Amino acid sequence: MSDAVLARLLAGQEGFVARLAALVACQSVSTDPAYAEGMAQAREWWIARLTAMGFEGARELGAGGHPAVTARWHGARAGAPTLLVYGHYDVQPPDPVEAWTSAPFVLASRNGRLYGRGVSDDKGPSLLAMETLGAFLAEEGRLPFNVTVLLEGEEECGSASLARILDQNRDWLRADAVLSADGARWRADLPTMTVATRGNMAMEISLRTAAKDLHSGRYGGVAPNALHAMARLVATLHDEQGTILVEGFGEGAAPVTEEDRAALSAIPYDVAAHDASIGIAPSGRDAAGFLERLWLKPTLDVNGLWGGYTGAGGKTVIPAEAHAKLSMRIVPGQQPKRVAAAVEAHLRQHCPPGATLTVTSARDGSLATAVPGDHPLLLAAEAALEATTGRKPLRVRMGATLPLTDIVQRVLGIDTVMFSFATADEDFHAPDENWRESAMPDGFAAWVALVRKFGAGS
């Protein structure tokens, strides 16, 4: 039996791509104040589009940082549930721009993929979700449940204002669950539902070893070098096998059980192909061991290391100060601030004599989260994927962090189900970010099925 809403969406894919091009053209980079105009343009674009699709009250919700965009349709029958449908309009910087094959803020199509900054993470999936809901309003004049839209403007820079936005707008944003267009699917060839994420914490550290930079000829060999000291310091965080050596780092972490390992063993995954796809030496790990490290174990990484002279050519200087950025992915049971405190204590214990260490936490961090296995929205999403793909989806986890999931649980007390049609191999955050054109018909079909199934069961 044909579905009129789905037919409308499939027939309108050319218009969808044109609207996506207009959205990609909004240079909505949230981390850099130089892109403030692009952020404002994206908000204006979304407010106009949501209004045109039949949502009411489209406007900004601000709380000191980049505002979110919201709108809603609450015309369902009495007693119907309400979903908070989430996406975000901000993107990562396009740098290095010279590494792009085409201009980062101009949508380009080639080889069955669409290219542009944010096209996969998350403008494409967010637009797909909202256009599906709008198609129900256009074709049937209603949805089977109430919907409140929330499009965040700080997802790519830590969601610093999100908790305040939720807290200050509780009545408007009250819902039974969150349905997120963000989060990414694991693989394009295997139906999956992501049911858990790791949390995170980040910090920046600085080492000063002298009052000023020094000439490497006049002072080399007698003055300490901040970069050398920083390299030795961060090297103390792990052993040669990558094991974290920070005392107390794993405090409270939920142990990996045999049941966990059995579930991981049932998931098909080609580790060798993964290693080859990112250009690293073969790890030799079996699939279950690989997924255990990716999903169930915490991590501690150096994300940036700099100091001294980094411009073109050379400069014979002994740097007086060096800097590093660290990030931690945490698992259930770990508390972000406790993890950060353990790392800071380790760094201070191993700080070289005579050096001054400064530690700054970038934000409060996020807890690891999981959606209950019997959650009605999760079950409806799984049923929708099975109906549209012919295969029962596997439940998988995410090694990354979606700050939303922790924040809405803490502030509003509701769970988040991720239903994204971006895929991990689409180079989001990197040059030539892309989105499979096949994600449009696949995503439209799945979102229509989800609306139907959750609506029928509510």
C-alpha cells in the first residue's frame, strides 16, 4: 500500500536539495565569533522554513550563548504524547579550506554524494527530519502526536547554553521523549540503533619554564625547553600499549561483563577494513575486543600540542611556554569532574621541577547515557527500520558523545532516541564532508514509518 506522505517527499527531493543548499550556504560556525552573521542567517532560515511548513511559534530561545531555534505543532488528540524533535544548525570550521575539493559552503554533487560543511553533520539529517514532519502537515493536516522542534546552535562547541535554555523554557519544551536527528548511524549497509553513548570531559594545560622565549644559540643546553617538558609530561599519561596510567581515572567505571562481551561478539565488524580505511597499521584486534575498547572503555587523548614558533620557515627559539588540549571519553559510572581531577593530580605530580603548570577545564563535561531497552520510542524506531530495510536492526553503542542526551536527562528527566541518517564514513568535521544521496529516500521512508508506528502505539 502506497503512503501519500512518503510519495510527496520522494517526489520533492529536488526541492529538498535546493533547500539544503541554501542552508549549507549559511556559514554557521559556532566556535568562531567571526561567523556570527552566518549563525544569524541560519536561524532566520530555519524560522522561515518551520513557519512555512505549518509549525507555530517559530522563534529563538537564548540563554547567553548562541540561541536555539524552536517551533511546535500541538494539535494531536487529547492525551497524545509529545516528542521534542532535536537537531542543530551549527557546524565545525571549514579549515583547512585548501584541502576541500569544492567550496565548503557551496553544496556540490558528485559520485552519488552531496558535499559541503555540515551537510552530513547535521544540516542534512536535521532538514530531513523536519521536512518529513512538515510533509505530514501538508498532506494530512496533522501528526499523530505533538511535536516541539529544538534546533541547537552550540552542539559543535560544547552545548554550553543548552541546560539554561531547557531550564528557562520548561513549559514550552516539556515532552515525553527526545527524538534526535543527530547522532549518526553506524554503517550504511547494516540497520542499527544507537542505544548508548560515552560521556566526555576536556581540559587545556599550559607549562611555563622561563620568563620569556630565549635564543637557542645563547641559551641552548642551559635553559629548559617548555615543549620538551610538555612532551615528557603528556607521555606519562599512558604506557607503550596505550593503557591509561592516571591513578583514579577509572573510579566508578562500570565493569565490562561477560554478557557485554557476548553481545559484542554477535555484531559483525571487519576490524582490518576499519584500520585500512583510516590509514593505520593493522591492530590485530578481534571484533569484540575492538568494540569493547571503542564503546565500553574510557579514553584519554591529547588533541593538540603547541608552543614556540609554528609559522613558515624557522626561528631559533627555546619556547618558554607550551600548551596541550586533552579530552576524555567516559563510561557509565564515571563522573566528569572526578576524572578531570584525577588527570590534574597526575599532571601536577609529574610536572617537571621548576615548571609552572596551569590547568583549565573547558566545560563541565557530560555523563555517559543509555536509553532503556523497552522505551516505546526506541521500539517504534526499531520497528520502522525493520519495516523499511527488511532486517531487524542491531543495537549498538557510540564511542562519541552527544551532550544533549545527558543534558535533557538531567534537566527535563527524559530519554533520547537517536534516529540519524548520517554515517560515520562521511567525513563530517573534515574537508570534503559529504552525505550519501541515498540517505534521502532511505531516511524519508524510515522517518515516515517511525511517525506511523509511534503514532499508532501512543
